[in-house]
Amino acid sequence: LRHLVLVLGDQLDAESAVFDDFDPGRDAVWMAEVAHEATQVWSTQPRIAIFLAAMRRFRDRLRARGWTVHYRALDEHDFPTLEAALAADLVALTPAKLLAVKPGEWRLAQSLPATCAAAGLLWIEYPDRHFYCDADDFADWTGNRKDYRLEFFYRWLRKREGVLMDAGKPVGGQWNFDADNRGSFDRRGPGLLPAPRAFAPDAGTREVLALVRERFAAHPGRLDAFDWPLDADQAREALDDFIAHRLPLFGRYQDAIWQGEPWLYHSRLSAAMNLKLLSPRVVVAAAVREWREGRAPIEAVEGFVRQILGWREFVRGVYWQRMPGFLDENALDAQASLPAFYWTGDTDMACLRDALRQTLDLGYAHHIQRLMVTGLFALLLGVRPREVHAWYLAVYVDAVEWVELPNVLGMSQYADGGRMTSKPYAASGAYIQKMSNHCAGCRFRPGESTGERACPFTTLYWDFLARHEARFARLPRTALQWKNLGRKPAHELAAIRAQAETLRAALAPDSRSSHA
Ligand code: FAD
């Protein structure tokens, strides 16, 4: 065997650089399903299933090309870790060299080359062509900057890539249309929404679903609605469906939330992109074409491009710059535990209940639910960032560490002390009321901060401001928000803080009633 090509569960790209020189007569591919990857984070059933089902499809696709794939299926081996399985197979298969695309996760980027070295073998690493910007490019951009801001990175990359640019200027005369991206629905709601293209499980996927139900029975989440795209063809269909039916309104309703409507105008493409079934360049080009041909407005297309060419590349750059220390950051010294209801959705807060149940049932929540419902509550309560991170990494079908960790620790929990965002995403129940219809059907009132009906978000919001006054009250970007705290009479603030303490005690894991 000349080359053994290692393919990880999130590297399912048949056009990847590692295959450029593949010779089916002399080379083989190696893939493995390992339970440890699903249990070291307490993965939900949808997350485990999407990885396994997509990996098996990819294996079959390569085999259909006539390639040899050594595939370790979960139910056929007992190796405790990926490294152990690889070490054993390096001995058995005796390749001259091991080839791999750079792993997307810091831990594996250390341990897999080490496993290879221990077997006395050369580890040949290929760049991940899937991204616009690699770690060196990002370091060039950051230069001596201490804090990184998306907006500047995004402009730099758009210029470099010539995306939505005309003669060196942004099309439409401005870099971003953020102000047009904050719409919410009126009382009548979103009306009839275009149902996203669903992919009914085929026989192979049904086998995976049965395996996950049996082998990971104790893991949270449900599989009844599992309909994700699982290979490159399906991912392309999902993209076409989004572009034709949801992109034109994506921008306007990007931040809106509506009870029982998980998808709204979102693309549902994150998992397909993160598993590398779909290239972000293809996605961006398809969206830009819609604008050029007059089928989608600039605020929708620019807003969508900003998420992919902007945020997605930005958080990856930050991840590689800040690991491994990133994992331990806790700038706000948050020390509470994650409430137990994050694993069940069993809470009276309507917005959290909906976001959590949908997360567990589908492995999906859209950005504003992640940032301004589940993330916000953890921030305000002061949950240890590492626990918040462990939850986010476990629950979503698109959860891979390079994108999840900066979003959680940096953007949502401010654990990095503002290296990625200029201020914490702290808000009261009033924000959720403005962006959703949840409050109308909730037993809590977003305008009240004390008493029986006080919205816990609002109580905890004022408590958060008070706890972190010294840090933020004098910073230019946050002074205004903290100024309102100064207007609260002392006795009122004392009552709010007492109620926050009671809430915190009730939500602590050793408390009898973990319901808010
Ligand atoms: P759309 O709303 O249709 O957006 C289009 C695409 O833009 C997404 O598919 C995604 O690739 C990209 N994108 C949008 N926002 C971001 C962002 N903030 N960072 C990176 N890419 C972005 N995304 C993940 O892929 N995996 C995660 O584990 C993850 N964890 C998150 C945790 C928190 C606390 C927050 C606030 C955000 C997280 N995101 C994560 C980003 C974002 O919420 C998801 O990418 C998005 O909700 C996926 O749904 P969609 O494909 O329908 O996205």
C-alpha cells in the first residue's frame, strides 16, 4: 500500500486536496466510526445519526468509484478511540505514508499526527480547500490587532475574493444592510412558509437510525423527523431549494423567532457545509447570482453572504488563533451550573421551551434562538462557559468545535472578554418580546422584573448589569446600556437582585425544583 488516506467524519469532500494524487491501484482510504467521538461530548441522537449516515454514504460513493475504503463501522469493532483504531490499522495495513486533510478540531490535529509518528510513519497534511481563508491568511489579517471585529475582516475578505464588489466598491453602495435585517412578524405571524426540501431516510439511513436508537438509547434527542441532506447531491438540492424559495426573505427575517416554526427563511445548510458535502463557494456564488439576475434583493443576498464569507470564516480564524487556551476562558467569572432543563426543555419559559424542544427534536435552532434565547439565558444566569460549550457541541447537527466554540465562548458568553465582540449580547425579556410571539403565550411578563410573573430573563438581565457594572459602565460601547441601571432606585434593584438569587438557587442542580 502506497498511501493510506485518512478521512474524518467532517471531511466528506470527494474533491478534497488529499485525493488529487489518488491512485486506486496503490492507495486506499481509511474511515472509522468510534463511539468515543459521540460520548466524550454527550451528543444528541440527531447529531450522532447525521455523522454516521453521511459517512456511510461517502464510503459507498468512493467504493462506487472502484476505490478501496477500509471502513470501521461502529458495530464491528471495540476500539475505544479513533487514535486506537488508527494505530491498529496502521500496523495491519502497513502503508508507506499516511495522508490527511488538516483536522478541523484542535484535539485531533494534535493526536492524529502523534499516533502516526508513534507508528513510525510520515503524516502528510493537506490544506482544507473548503475554506476561503486558512490560518496563515487570518494571521496576516489580524497582524498586531488585539481585538478582532467581524466587520473589518469581512470587508477585507470580500475585497480579496471580489464577492459583491464592483470596481473595488461594495455593490449597492454599502458594505452591510444590517439595518434591513432585523424584521419581526406582526401579530398575524409569518403566514404560510415555504416548507424546506426534506430528505426521507433511505434503507441505509434507516439502519443508522435504528443503530443510534439502540446503541445511544440514553442520549437525548429524537429521530422521528430526521430529514437532513446526507450527500453532495442532496446538499445541492437543499441549496437550490433555499435559493429558490427562502433566500429573497432571508435578510428581512433573519433575526425573527416564531413559536413552532423552526426554519422560517433559514437555509438549513450549516451541517452540509460543515461535513464538507457542500462548498461555501458554491453557496455564495448561487446567492450572488440571484441578486445579479434580479431574483433576490441585495439585503437578503448580502446578509446571507456575510454569514458565510464573513462569520463562518471569521470564527474559524479565531478558533485556530486562540486554541487551546480558548477552552478555559471565563472573563466574567461565571460559576453557575447549566440548568437541567437544557436537556429536556422542561421549563415554563415559553421561548426557552420552544428553542430547547426544537433543538432536541431536530438538532436545529436558528441563530437568534442560539444567541438570544438559549445563549442569552446562560449568559445572564452566569453559567460556566465550558458547560455551555459542552451543551452546544452536543446538541446541534452542525456542531463541530471550530465553529461552535468561538460562537459560544466568544460571541454568546463573552468568556474571552470581548476579543470577538465589542459588548456582551445581554438583553432582557423585552428583546424576545419584540422579535417573537412567545411572550403572549407565556406565564411570565417581560416587562416585570420582580414578583410571581416576572420574566426570569428580565430579572437576570438587571442582575447581570449590576454584577458587571464595574467592568462595563464606563466603556464607550456599553455605557448607555449600563446608564439605565443607574436610574433604578436602590430598593428596586435590591429586590431584583434578591429575586435573581432565588432563581439561581432554584435552578442549581442540587435543588429539588429545577423548574423556572
Ligand atoms: P442560516 O441562518 O441560513 O445562515 C447561513 C449560513 O451561515 C449557515 O449555514 C452557517 O454556515 C453560516 N453562519 C451563520 N451564522 C454563523 C455564525 N455565527 N458562525 C458561523 N457560521 C455562521 N453554526 C454551526 O455551523 N455550528 C455550530 O455548532 C454553531 N453553534 C452556534 C452556537 C451559538 C451560541 C451561536 C450564537 C451560533 C452558532 N452557530 C453555529 C452559528 C449559526 O447559529 C448556525 O450556523 C445557523 O443557525 C445554522 O442554520 P442555517 O444553516 O439555517 O443558517
